[in-house]
Amino acid sequence: MKRKVLIFTILLMFVISSFYGCGKQLTYGDVVRDPAMTGGDLSFVYDRQSHTATLGGEEEVVSYYLGDEELGLQSGNRIGIKIYAPDEIKDYSKAKLDFQGVQYTSGSFMSKVYDKVQNYFILKPIVNEDADTLEVKVSWTQDSAIQTYIIKIAEGTKFAKP
């Protein structure tokens, strides 16, 4: 009887974990500024414990950029962030990104150099006083847990005008 209860409990735990997508826990990749330093000369701090990237600071100014229809970019104050995949991930074909209400699948968001998929992606979102904290959610494999990164603009940061 005890064995049946144990088997039932294990099966129940498996079903529940499958339902709620517990997924495999991966190490978090690193977060740095994008190579173009989009946003201007802003201070940058990445807290590996909270997975939070903070840009700007007292009297620092986020640059304003004109839109670019070819790239699908609107005019506004932009910042640039580069997020690296965890070291243990080599295949990005199942990676998913959820950012600002849009979901990208099949690793389509990963950066490419000469058509070779890289181990990072770059985001260049618009930020302003009302949108100064952004959430980036990534699952790197089909069975991995979702990783959440926070991007914040530090208090006291200003925004350049057009």
C-alpha cells in the first residue's frame, strides 16, 4: 500500500511540475551595454543577484534617436542592452523571448554575424519617465525555466528632447 501511495505521489508531482513549467534551472548569462553604447554615455551597473541592469544616474541624459523605417525603429530615447545566453546553451533554435508584449520564438531574436548565430542578443528599447523599468523574459530551451532580467533607468536620469 505504501508503495502505491509513493508512486501516486511521484506521478502527481510530475504532472504538477509539467503543468506549471518548473523547467530546468540554467545559470543566467551576463548583461552588458550594447557595442554602440545606444543611449549615450550612461553609467551602467548589472546586479547578478537580482538580474537587474541599471543605466543612468543623477543629471545623466539618455540620448534621443530619430526613427528608422528600414529597421522598424520609432523615434525616441533609446538604450542598448546586450544579453548573453548561459554558457551551457549551444543550440538557440528553441529559445523564446518575451519583451514589451511581443514574443519571439525559435531563437529568431539571437544576433547573427555573417549569418552565424551568436550567443547573445541586443535590445534597443525606447525609455522615458513613464517606461523606466522593463522586463525581459527568456527561456533558452524547450524545457528550461524562464529567466527574467530587469532593465531600469536610475532615478535622476534625464531624457534628451528631439
